[in-house]
Amino acid sequence: MKRPFQHHGETLNGPLAHGFAVIPDDVNPLPVTTRAVHLGGGGDLKVTFVSGDEVTLQNLASGWHPLRLSKVWQTGTTAAAIVGGW
């Protein structure tokens, strides 16, 4: 496949180039810090931001959210089909 932008660096405001399924976990952090998350099904999302702050984001709609996260907690998370992007 041709990649016309392969020599351009990735930036925080550029398009996502990578993604992974997020499995909420009360013990382990995410394998990669996210730049955004996609919720296939909306709901509450208990998270730890890269700053270390823990918060529950309530009633998030399904779709993309620009969140820099290091952890998504199982306890307190009701959102479904979560994908992390960076």
C-alpha cells in the first residue's frame, strides 16, 4: 500500500494512526497512553488521565472523545466496545 505521509511525524492534533481494544481493568494500566477513545456504546467511563487524576466521566455518548488516558477502570465503567487510539 502506498503511504504518502510516511515521512511526516505524528502529532497530537493529527489523525490517529494506531488503535487497540480497551479492556477495562482495576489493576493494570493501558498498554499505550491514548490520544482519543471511541465508545461503541455510551455510558460512564472511570479513567486515570496521564496527569494521574482519577475521574468518572458520566453519561458519555457513543463516538470519539479526545482523552489522554493511562487507565480505564472496570469498576465504574458502563460504556461498551471501547477502542483506544494514538
